[in-house]
Amino acid sequence: MSSIEKLIVRFKTRPRDFSWDELTRLLNHLGYTEITGSGSRRKFMHENHQLIILHKPHPKKILKAYQVAQVFDILIEEGLI
């Protein structure tokens, strides 16, 4: 199993310690491009124009549970995971 497959399996468990770097790696693999907004706001645009808008966590790089759930729901709805 490749490292990206392991990352997808890990994400599907909705972990409480999923990092921003892991998320960007996952979304990039699924066809999303990161767009920097104002401040800590980040947008991820998919090839089919699906948009995910999040605030980059700081000072720690661990995502909040609601952020993981939000991205999870979008990726399931789009059939990407």
C-alpha cells in the first residue's frame, strides 16, 4: 500500500490529529489546487470547480474536528474517497 493510500485510509477514520500538511497532500493528490486568501484563509479548487474553504490552523498545524468532518463530507459527496 502506498503512502497516499495509507493517508486516505487514515483520513477516513476522521482522526483528531490530522495535520494541515497531510490535508494539503491529500487534496493535491485528489486534484485540488491551493489558493491563498487573506490572512489564514485558504481555498482549494478542484478540477471540476468544487471549492473547499478553510482557515489554516495556527499556531499548531492540527485541524479541528469540524474541519476534518467538513472536508470528509465534501470528498464523499464528490465521490473522491
